Amino acid sequence: MTPTHDAALDSLHATATGIFTGALKACNIATAFDRRLRFDGETLQRLMPDGCGPATINLSAYKRVFVVALGKAAVPMLDTLLERMKRRKGLRGVCCGVHIPKKRNWRIRYFEGGHPLPNEDSFAAARATLALLKKAKKDTLIFFLISGGGSAMFDLPIDPQISLDDTQAFHQALLASGAPINEINTLRKHFSAVKAGRLALAAPDAVKVNLLLPDVPLRSLDALSSGPTSPDHTTAAEVQYLLQKYGLLAKFPASVRAFFERAESQESPSNKTWLPPFLPKFAKPEPATPRHITSMDDEDEAFRDSVFEILLSSHDLVENARNLAQQAGYHTVVDNSCDDWDYADAAGYLLKRFHELRAIHPRLCLISVGEVTVTMDRTPGAGGRNQQFVMACALELEQHPGERLTVLSAGSDGIDGNTQSAGAIADPTTVERAHTFGFHLKASLAAFNACPMFTALGDAVVTGPTGQNLRDLRLLIAERD
């Protein structure tokens, strides 16, 4: 007999799901765009300018306007821009998103990039963009619309002899390494012809307006889609250190391994003279000084005429979730300490904090944003980091039978790993209910195969592609009399 899932737990599941979907819905790209930018005839006004650059841009001063949109939010960002920018003369562009929309602008070339691994369209979009940017002169204004996911969806190796298959194997090795996203993107930057500022360098004379939807910490904006238009602050020395740290060279295809072995002295674009040097032969395991990049300024002339605007970020996602939880009567606490931690360590930390807080607050919602890491030692089943995190939490929640507790973790893009689920939700009955369906959580955890279990239980969080990518949201909710 299937264990009973009582009404109180059903209600908690609905509450957690409602907070997640409501917070995501409130992160509206069109609204965020209008909060930052306004087109007034031939004038673009920056309402809340970030960093340097003019407060207004006169579009009539440019003969051509190029648009390059890439990442999981490429299509809605592009549509929003085109709806507000009435000018069509000299307009051309490239869009590389998760799908090719039915309604398309004939001035734009559309591509369906691969994720979490690049595909043929990822290469084709990169080549089309480089060809377009070659035509940019001083009379060209370029809009770069960049969102998360572009590191895989939009790629092309520096070495033209490296095949798509080998590029996919390179990306897969990075994803399985357990390295945090900033370290993964450091390696991607030094591998790719369209990352680490190389798109900006492809059009050095043009004025560039970068509209960003970051899925990375705001202190590390140059990691967004591996920084195709931003100055790169990583070094070749760091690349060599990371290759050694994770033992990656042996896991790469021969062509990729040869590339990194012969390219160890090559630096990516951007002035790096101010960076603290790495000690010779990596005598210490970390750089001498931590580098948190909040400014996109750089001495290289290719970046001097660049404007950067953050439309939305994970901060908006958290604040929306907090507001919704408070409206539902919960005491809310935000704890993002475990960003980029191993999923099991993050689960242990957040659950410990959760139990401490709920002993004081009878109605509690602990909110955490960011991403966890998963180190894979085998070919994974169907799952992702969010479902892996929730499955680890389920094993601990089993120790609290009869209590009204639930944990949700889901990706704001609507896709978790290699599945069509955004994430999952668990409570103290999850382990027992899973056993009745023939699932054993520890085995599923070891096989990185969480999705079949959560789907069978009806506890997968399924939204479909959201057109967003503002990192992952975790909710730990408790109620007691």
C-alpha cells in the first residue's frame, strides 16, 4: 500500500511551488527593461546606468545597428528590444537561444544552441556572429543581449581543428569535475574563440551596449556566458592550476589536451597588469589575492565604448520569493552562504540552519539562491544538481516523521541537468513513498538518477523553459502548531 501523503504536506508542496513560480513570474524581462532603458524616438535613455558610459545614446548617429542575443533568455530579450526600438534601417542580428521562435524577424538569423553541451547550431551561431561583427565600423551600434547558458549554447574552439564531438567531450568533462561555475568558465574562456571578451575585440571600433541577465554572482559578472564581451580577468596560470587541480587533461580528447598543452602561455584578451601574479609552479593552491570582479572597466580600447546594464539578477528572484513567503505568513530568512558548494555539503548546512531556526519560528521559510556542484564519477542517469540536492535532503527529512517540513530546489530556467524538470520537492515521507515504487534513494543518489523517482512520486517541479536564467532557488519550509 502506498503511504499516505496527508493534506498538510500536500498544502506545503503547493505553497513551496507557488512561491517558486510566483517569484519567477515577477522577474519580468519587459518590466525590467523599461526600468532601465527607454527609447524616445532616436534617443536611447539609460534610466539607471551601471558603471561608465553615456546616459543617452543618439541612434541617428549610427548607420547600422547590430543585435547579438545569446543564452537561455535570448528570444524574450530580443523580442523586448525589437518591440521598443522602432528603428529598422541598417538593423541586422544573430539570436542563439533554446529554441527558434515561430514568429521571427527577417533581419535576424536564429539558431537553437545546445545545452548543457554545444551542438552544431552553437558553432554556426558563433561563426555567424563573428562574420557579422567584422562588418562593424565606427558608425555601428551593437546591442549584446547576454543571459546564462551561453557558455554551452554559443561556442567555437580557438583551434579550428577541434571537432564538435571533442568540444562536447571537453564540456562534459568540466561539468563532471565538480568545479564551481567560475572555475569551469575560466577554462571555457581560454578554449573558445567567442568568450573572454573576444566578441568585443571582433568589433573594436563600434559602440557596444550590453544588456545582462546574469546567472552568476554579481561579483563575477565576467563569468556570465564566459564573458563574450567583457574584459577577462582570468589568467593562463590559473588555467594550468585548474587543469592540475581536477586532473582534467587525462579526461580531455587528444585534440583538446594538445591545445591546452601548447597554449599554456597564452593569455585571453584584456589588460591584466594589475592582477596579483600567480606564484611560480603553483606553490600555493590559490591565487595570492581573491578577485571579485564588479567593474567591467578595462584599459583595452575595444572595451572603452562599452556600456553594461544588469536587467535582472538572482537578487530579484530572492526578494520576490521573500515577499511572497512573508505574505503567506512565514518568518523568512535568506542564507546564500552555500553558493558553489558541493550539493551534499550544502544540504547538510542548510538543513542544520533550518532545524535551528524552526525551533524558534513556528512558520518558517529559509530561502537560498545560487548553484551547488556535483562531482560525477560515472555516466549520469537522468537528473541535475537541484534534484540531487533535494534527494540528499529527503534522506535527512526521513528522520522527522509526522512533521510538516518540505524542501524545494529548482532552476529558474526550468531545466535541471539533462532532464525536462526544473527541480524537485521532498518531505519526511519521500523515502518511504519512493520505496513503494521500487526506488532506493542512496542507489539513485550514487547513480545521479533522481528524476525517475521524483517523476513517479509526482514531486518533480516542471515549468517548461521559462525564458529566464537567474540561478537556482532553494526553499525550506516548516509549519507547526
